[in-house]
Amino acid sequence: MAKVLEGPGMEIFNKWGIRTPRHVVISTSEQIESLVQSNQWMRECKMVVKAHEALGSRMKLGLVKIDLDIDQAVLAAKEILGREVQGLVISQVIIAEMLSHDEEYYLAVTSNREGAEILMAKFGGIEVEDNWEKIARTFVEVGEKPTDSQLEKCAKDAGFTGELIEKMKKFASRLYECYDNEDGNYMEINPLIINPNDGKLCALDAVIILDGDAKFRHPDWNFSFASEFGRSYTEAEEQIMEIDSRVKGSVKLIEIPGGKVALLPAGGGASVFYSDAVIAMGGTIANYSEYSGDPPAWAVEALTDKVCSLPGITDIIVGGAIANFTDVKATFTGIISGFRKAKEQGKLDNVKIWVRRGGPNEAVGLESMRKLVDEGFDIHVYDRYTPLTDIAKFALKGEDN
């Protein structure tokens, strides 16, 4: 799953008829003056300026400024841009019109195994967390759409009355349509307000999580997903994400600065296992990564190159459990190519490689790995009969006997 930042999230909402405040996203202070000239509304209303990053508690961190005129908004944007907070340098700011309101509501759609749940409440903001049990819910099965009567009942159960019932029903229908068509996993509006300018419901904030693997179905997704770790993605991470978005199977990479043991595991389960095993034995990991679902050799080679490029590593653990259908020989072909490229560039000097794998064509694949010894690699290769825990132990001790 992939989180969308507030600005592009609002654009997705607008696409499906969900109203949001007028807004702009800037990444340099030089953009501000031109945007002021081309957006009349910025000279006519009060504004909110926020760091446009995947950070919690932005208000407490001083990264949200409210009730600003144009001159104050420009100064606030310049002040926030470039600030370093929790190891993250603020690279973008969102400036939005400030809409005064007396009441706040809550609306969300979230997926589960059987379908999706629509959530409504006649309260919003920080009250939601304290009153979770009071939120009205209605369930929609996979492949179905919510009915008018279903949404009307949910609105009434949430405490809405009069014309607000009809407004909430229509707004929830649009949000579900957005969620369904945009490969949503979670969409939340908190707070949802009545726009004082036109009396219509307006999404004051947007929290959107999409199925990142569905990007190939959406050519208009011209935005980058937010990092899940409170920082911007590195160049290497973005490159692997781009490859992952267009190949069969999966390749993933998250860098963890300061770690000594690099991981190149086959599948998410092996990734978690090796991470836990290395840390439990007193080691440090340099990354999270995985290849799974039988990705092409060239994609695995690209991932291998990035893993070999991690600074300060002493060991690389490759492979994992016994594959059901991932071709060991094919994926190892990509890894071996990546290793050779890295070695030519001097990236694997004094680095030990530990391989353990089983599955289709494992004998040929493992033998290809063993032959790397003849090329000067410090590599140690094991089949399915060696416990995974032993591989982590060997890497940390630097020996296998």
C-alpha cells in the first residue's frame, strides 16, 4: 500500500467531484510569487500553510500556520521550506484557503477481506479518536456498490438530520466511487465541513492510501507516493519503486543507514525473518528488501546493484525459504549479474555473501552461485537443508564452521 500526500490526494478527490479547499503545492520559495500572480484567490482570503510531508503532529512541530494573509503566507512558506525535522528536510509546502466552520464531521472508506466499510460521524477532528465506538458503519461487499438506502441509514445512524442526510449520502457515494475506481485501500476525510462560501460539504483534509502496485492502471498518477518512514525516499528507493511498478512479480528496497548486514531475501516472509534473526543476534541491518513473484532477471539485477551499493556493509544475505514457483536459476542469474557489476566497481571489497535457497531449478541456480568463488567472491552457498537461522548466525560470526 502507498500513501498519497495531501496535495495530490485533493486532486484525486476533485477528479471525482469531491470538493476541497483551493490550494497550491510549492517546493521552492521562488515559486510563490508567480503562484500569487496566477491565483487570484490567494489575494482574497485567509490561508493555511503546512509542511507537505508525511509527518504526524505537524501543528505541534510548528509546521502548520493558520489565519494568514498573503504576505504572512509567503513568509511562513519560506520559513518552513528547508527546515530539518526528525531527520527530514521539508521539501514541499501546501498553501490552502482557510475555511471557517462551526461543525466538523468524519467520513472514511476502508478495505477489509470481504469488501469495504464506510464510516460516518457527526463529529470530527481529534474527537474521532476518543469516540471511535460511536462512529456509524455500513459494509459493502466486493464487487458491489453502496445503495442510497444503505447510505441514508448510515447517515441517520451517525446522527445527521434534515438536509444533511441527503448531503452526506451523496458525498459518501462519491467518496466510495473514488475509492473503488482509484484502487483505494483507505480514504479518510477529517474534518469534513460545510463550506461557508457555498453551503456545500468540503473535504478540509485528505488521507489517501492506494494500492501502489496498481499504478500501471492509472496513467494520471503523476505524483510520487509518500515515504512510510517520515522521510523522503532516497534516489535508489525511487528507482526500485519505478521498476517494481512495471514488472511482473515484485522488487522492494528500503534503506536503513548505519547497518552492517545487507539483505537480499526472496519474499516478504524471508525479509522479516532475516531482519528479526540478525537483530536478535546483536547485528544491525542495512536495508529491507525482497524479490518475489518470479520477477524478471533484469529487475533483480537492478535491486542487487542497489543492495551492493549500501555504504559500510560487511555481509549480504541472499535468498530464503523454498519457493513454490519463483525460478531460482532465473532470479539468481539477475543476482549474479548484479554481483559481477558491483565487484567491477569495487563495491564488494571485504564483503561476505551468504546464500540459502530452495525451489524450482535450485540445483542449477546454487551451483552458479558457488562458481563465483572462482571469480574471487567471498561467497558461501547452502541449499534447503540448512536452517535459515544458521545463515544469520554465519553472517554475524563471519564463518560457517
